[in-house]
Amino acid sequence: MRQLGLPGAWLIEPEVLRDVRGSFCEVFRESALRESSGRTLQIAQVGCSVSRRGVVRGIHYTDIQSGQDKYVTCVHGAVLDVAVDLRIGSPTYGRWEAYQLDHVTRRAIYITAGLGHAFAVLSDEATLVYLCSSEYVLGRERCINPFDAELAITWPPCEERIVSERDASAPTLVEARQLCQLPVYRDFPAKDPSCDGL
């Protein structure tokens, strides 16, 4: 497990044991997470998404009081998985990092509250599993447009790009900040002081 260039994000590269029967690996071990990151992940919900080639999902984050840590792995197929720093005041605010997650390497990414998450499908179909520190609350998930020109995420080329209407019409990072929808780095999930009185 190694710290990424965004504070609060780690890449997990498990040992995959292979033999004539197939393979085995530990997808998640709480003690390894704690030793590497100093954090624990109390799992409140497990999600699973299946998407086809060309799909882009995200950039998603949550504004629930405790925030939401996510531990994401691809159990079938391959995706380009992206973490984006959305925290006002962070030294890496507005930066992103991307890594391929797939069912061969069994890599996973762990991102803490305040970071946005997105992915693009690279295979004909891909299945992602999310371990989340809090439950989904309708109306509390936020999103940033994945094609925000200022963020300039390098998405893989594809013949047909498939994006939900919600993600396609989501605000840019600048617009989300003007709407006071972004977390603050120093003490997530405190609100942006410039939004006082709103």
C-alpha cells in the first residue's frame, strides 16, 4: 500500500497467488490499511456497479456530516480510476491522479472524505466493488463534471462516451465552489468560510 500524491489517497497492490486452479488475493485487510495509512475503515455499506465500455462515472463525493471514505476495487474487467482533490485549502486542490484497476492485478484505491472519485471503463464490461465508511443518503451525494476543462482529466479515448445526464450537467469545480458545495481541507467537513450566511 502506498500513499499517492493526493493527501488522503492510497493505492493498494495486493499479492496475487496463482496456481492451476486460478488465483487468490486479500482484497481488504483492515490492519494493513491502519498500518500504512494510520486510518481505519469502518464499513457501513458495500456497493457494486457494472458498466460497459465507454462509460464514465463521477466525479462523485458526499456532503454528509461524516463524509465518506471509499475503498474501491475492480473485480471484473478494467477501469481507469481517478481520485480528485476537491478540498478547499488543500495543497493539491484541483489535482487528480489516475490508476488502472483490473481483475488481473487486483489493485484497489482508498480515498478519504473530501476527495472525489470517478472512473472510465476500459474493457467490454467492468464490475467495481466499493467499501464505504457511511451509507448512501439520497440527496447528499454531489458531483463535479468529469469533463471540466480546468481539471483536464485525461480520459482514455473511446468510440462512444456514455455519461449519465446528472454527471454531464454537473457543475465545474469553480461553479461548485461558488455554490458552496466543496469541503474544506483543514477540517473536513467544515464549510467554506466564504459561504457564511448562505
